[in-house]
Amino acid sequence: AQSVAQPEDQVNVAEGNPLTVKCTYSVSGNPYLFWYVQYPNRGLQFLLKYITGDNLVKGSYGFEAEFNKSQTSFHLKKPSALVSDSALYFCAVRDVVTSYDKVIFGPGTSLSVIP
Amino acid sequence: GAGVSQSPSNKVTEKGKDVELRCDPISGHTALYWYRQSLGQGLEFLIYFQGNSAPDKSGLPSDRFSAERTGGSVSTLTIQRTQQEDSAVYLCASSLVSFRGLSGNTIYFGEGSWLTVV
């Protein structure tokens, strides 16, 4: 069965510094990987996804993520953090089960960017 | 519509009452998902629809929970005899067709229905 792990409950970073939010996954087939962001009292917003092709994926708001097959990781990165990036971040994986699929989300990582 | 629409946005109900939560997916999206999120927690998968059929109901917590989808569009999640532990945000999401070999489509979320059982 597929699963997603986000090893850090909380990440703190100073404004202007680079940030990384970690994600590792386990799937039986080819992974389709996603990152979402959730601001307080809001639904989830799509940031980026990896389907195939280049391992470095660029997404919204200056975020990018690197797919590493050997390490089964898909870490989210941004070169320079903003206070407005403070939010809850979810990694998700989509695997194929019989004739349908479902998206499994990690537990989330709370990012705090300190002014 | 332009996005996934959920109603009501907020619902306070008394323990033991039934509630219905509605989701209107993005036009043309055949796949529809329901998730539950308790305060400050991750997402718990509830049910998935492909068209009007639900091939995966594995996440429904109990037989008090049911969901249906009609016309391949609007979905309703019903909770009977609500309990305080049902208090959570119920998130609906939709995507274009999603089946084996075509699983790269992004799923888009609504703003959620905040349910409080008192």
C-alpha cells in the first residue's frame, strides 16, 4: 500500500533564508507526487506536482521540489522564504490500485517563517 | 463552476441530529473525493467517486456516514446521529478522469465545511 511521510511536524526558518520541507513516499508502482499548502481556515491549494520528466519541478509562489527516485523523496524547497509562506504543507502521492486510484496525504508540516 | 464549491461553510448541530454536506465539483471533473480534517491534523480519506459510482468507500468511519453522487456532478455526504467526535472540517476535492494509467491529474479542493457537534 502507498504511504507518505513528512518527518518534521514543524519547520522554522528565518525570512530570506532557504527553506526545505521534507517528504518521503512508498508506492508499488510509479509515483505521482503533489504538494499542497493550507493557510489558516482555508482549503488546500495546489503548489506543484511530479508526473514524469525532469526531476526538478517548479510550481506556484516560487516553490520547487526535487524528485529523487533512489531516496524515494520529494522535498519542497524555496530559495528565499517569506513570512507569508507560513502555513501547513502537505505532500501527497497517487498510486494506482486495480482500476482506480486515490490520493494519500502525508500528516502535514507546519512552516513558520520568522521575520 | 470556477472552483469546487462546498456548503454549508459552517454548521453547528446538536448531538444526535443528522447533517448533510454538499459538494459541487469543477465542471467536467469526473473524479470526486471526500476527506476529513480534524483540528490541526492531517487529511483522512473518506470516499472516492468516479462518475456516480464509489469504488472506494474504505475510509468511511462508520455506518452513520454515507455519500452519494448524482448526475456525475454534485455529491452529498450525510452523517446520521452525529457525535462530538464527528466535529471536523470536511473537505471535498475533484479532478479530471482518474484511473489506471491516467493518474497525473491534479485534484482541486473546496474551502471545506466546518462541522461542530455540540
